Amino acid sequence: MNGHNVFAGAFVDRSGHRRSDADWLTANVRSRLARFVPVWQDKCLAVEDPAGISLLDFAAVDAYLEPRDAIFLGMYRGHPAFTMGIDQEEEPDFAANARFHDLRYLGSILPADEANLAAHARALVSWHRLQGFCGVCGQPTRAESAGNTRVCTDPGCGQQFFPRVDPAIIVLVASGAQCLLGRQTNWPEGRYSTIAGFVEPGESLEDAVRREVMEETNVAVGEIRYHSSQPWPFPSSLMLGFQAEALSREIRLNDGELEDAAWFTRADCRSGHPKLPYRLSIARRLVDDWLAAD
């Protein structure tokens, strides 16, 4: 399969061996080569004309950063790349032409490698904010492994925590020359998308596909084929995309998650009604690839 989904791609050499090299990290976080991706209120810094992520040097972020709090992302374009969360009400003013933007917007305008870097940074900063206390004993945690691990500060506990990823399936179900799409009540009028849901404990991906489609639409699924995946850091999902063949066609909204679901032909999908998923999503790629198979 050609290409990759938005936010995906191995553009950053994560250099995991450097995470435990304290001397290397201390030297490089302040070096002239270091580059920083600041995150403020879950937004990343970027310029718009032309669109590009803002990579700052240490001097630019020094006032906002304790070097020990820098989160090492890896090597990017020959530079040690770090991220950091900025915890203040007012938007920091780094440059006249740079502003903080929502990652969904940036995913639609940034080059693929920069969108991947921004998603990586946002996901780690968000995880650190949510993992400030130990889930075992309730004591504060501290960052270790250059920000890629957190550890309970209670010596009697010492529990380690790693950045979480929540697996979710997303599937284009087809029946002959039609595909199954649904919509939620809070979506823009006329917007439909593929069926999706989180994988539950003790469940395989294939089982999750069949369960979610049945729960949401009452349609039974037979053959399932893996398509591709997409990191979706809002805040921590990994979307696992599939194509599937329907064994039944009668639709019933069993669990109330969808406002509507229906079968659509390729002509329907090309007509503008329904409105298809946003182009940065794996849902749109699943639909587009189904259309292209005609």
C-alpha cells in the first residue's frame, strides 16, 4: 500500500539508547544543534506562510524550560529534538509570524514529517500532564528516561509508567457496490464516516471489528482485511484500519452511539451527499481507497 496516514511515518530517529545517557542529554539539550517543539494548551507552534513547524533553539525556550524537564523525541534532520509543555494562561510570544495551532489544523497543512513530529510532541506532553500522580499509591511521579517514562517518587512503591496508547479499530464495511457509513449527533450536518470503537480488554482486533459493527449498526461482518494504522493523539489513540465484507444488510442502531447509519454507493460518496470524513483522518483514506477500487 502506497503512502501513509497523516501523523504517521518514521521521520524521527527515536534513538532510544540516548534516553538513559545522562551525559549526552545534558550536553545536547543546551547545544547549538538542539531544537525544541513547544506545546501550549495542547497546541503546537507553527508558521503559516509557507506552512511549517517552528523549531526553536535553546536560547528561545530558556525562559520557559528547566533543562531536566525537556522531553527527548529523537534525532530529526540531524538535530537532537526535544519538546516541552508550557503551563501559563497567555500564549507565549516566540516570533511575530509564529502562533500556536490545534494539531487537527496543522495535520492538514504541514509536510508529513513535521506533522509526525508535532503529533509525537503533543502526545508526550499530554501524557505527562495526566500522569502526575501514581495510579498505585497516589504519590507524585517524576520524569525519567528523558521524559519517556515516569516513576513514582515513593521509594516503597517505585512504580514505572510508560506513555499510553489506546488501540481503536476503524473499519470500512462493504456489501457489493455499497459501503456502510454512520454519523454521530454532534457532527456537522450531513457528515458520515466509517464505524470505529475502542478495543476492549481480552479482545482481538478482529473480534473488536465484529463487535463494534454489530453493536452500532446490527450488521454482521465476515472477512476482515487489515488496511493501515494512524496515530491519533487526541489524546492517545492508535487507529487500526480495516476493510470488511458484510454478511447482512439490515441496519438497527443497537447501542445509541450513532444518530444514523446507511448504505451508500460510490456515486453517492462522490456526489457530496453524504459529506465524507475529513481528509487528514484514516476514515477518509478508507473511503477513498474503496472508491478507487471501482
